[in-house]
Amino acid sequence: MRRSPAVAGQFYHGTESNLTLQVEQCVDKNAKREKVIGAVSPHAGLIYSGPVAGAVFSAMDFPDTFVLLGPNHTGLGAPISLMESGEWEIPTGIFQIDEQIAFRVAMNVPTVTKDSRAHMFEHSLEVQLPFIAYFSKKAKIVPIALLSATLEECRSLGEGIAKAISGAAYPVVLVASSDMSHYVPDGVAREKDGKAISRILALDPEGLYETVVKQRISMCGYLPVTAMLFAAKALGAQSAKLIKYATSGEVSGDYDSVVGYAGIAVR
């Protein structure tokens, strides 16, 4: 089946020409590219979080396949939902699902459910695609949406993904989609987000999970990021770098109620 775009014309421009121009305004064509194992990228409307996402994708060597992990905002589908076959369409491209990697993930992780319902209206992964399409028309994807998961389920998912990727004969990169604090004053967002970011930069999935829960940080994609960190560590990650941080206040001018955005590369 082909998944049609759910948020074209809302989170990003709905025509090919306008979307290409919008992405061009967010990316850095002169950025130094490096090989990465994983990344954290935001998923708000491109007018707000696009420069952060653009910085992330501008700074990486592009793989053949992206494993995309994002939060399930809609509540549809299973707790951990994998779309294992088909295509995803956006105005600037059509993405094939890497069925080989998807099959291996499903085989390695008992808690993963093959379920397309969670993906039909979910924006967190779709908003990554305009950036991928801008730099590569050939990259495949493996979409995974997380509605709920314990720390141990995040570990199982991450380590299962790592096992699936390690058997691939071509480059694969994990991208965890997440915005940071939601609808708090700018100063509060930066303070709380700093605590979560420090755990990501330390490659500490357990610490990230516990910090978000205990500090009540409204980071919507902490489960995908936790799973990505477990996978990255299993794949030999040694370090992480904050590429860009911003809040919506920098665009809207409203610093009393902002959303935070972090772009991070894991190497």
C-alpha cells in the first residue's frame, strides 16, 4: 500500500516547488558531513523546527536506509507499531519501505506489531521526509511509531534494531523524532531540555528515560530517543554532538509559551 501525506499543506508546504524552496531555506549546503549511527530530529511545522532538522540532515553522510522512530500522537494502533511494507508519499518524493530491515526488526523484537494504522495520520515521521527527499531520492525507510513502552521495552527494541542493522550489507542510520519541552516559558524549556540533552550527549538511555519521567519534561519523543540510544550503543556509538537547539519563541516572538527543538548526531 502507499501511504499518502497526512500533514502536507499544514506542517510543510503542499506543493513540490514550494516544499523544495522551504527545505532549501532550512538546510546548510556547506555543512561538513560525517558518518553517524543515529540522530535526534524535531517534527514541528517546518516554520518552527525546520532549521534544526535541516541542520541535522545537512551534517550527515546519507545512508541507503533510515530507520525512523517517532512518538505516536494519534493513539491509533499497537504500542510499538512497525509498517513493514509499502510506500510513503510526500510532494517531493516517494519512499520505499526497506522490507528486509523491517522483517529483521519484527523477527528480533517480540513487542513490535506489524501495524499500519499508527502511521496513517501520524506526523512525527512524515515531517522528516522532506529533508531526506531533498538530499536523496533513493533512500528507503523503516517507520516505527511508539505509543507506550517501558524502559526494558525500549532496550529490547533498540537492541533488536541494532541486530537487524548489523546484518545489513549497506549503510543504515537511525533517526529518533522528538520535540522537547512543550508550552512552557522559554527559560524553563531551556533548563529542562538541557537536562534531557545532557543525558543524550552522555549516551545514557536509562538516564534520559528517568530524567524525563522524574523531572516531568514534556519531551514527546523520549521513548524513540531512548530506543535509538540503546541501538546506537549496541552498534558501537562513542559520542554525540548537539548540532542545534532552538525554541518556537525565536520565530513566534512568544517566549511565555514555547516548544523546544534539539538536533543531535550520534557517532
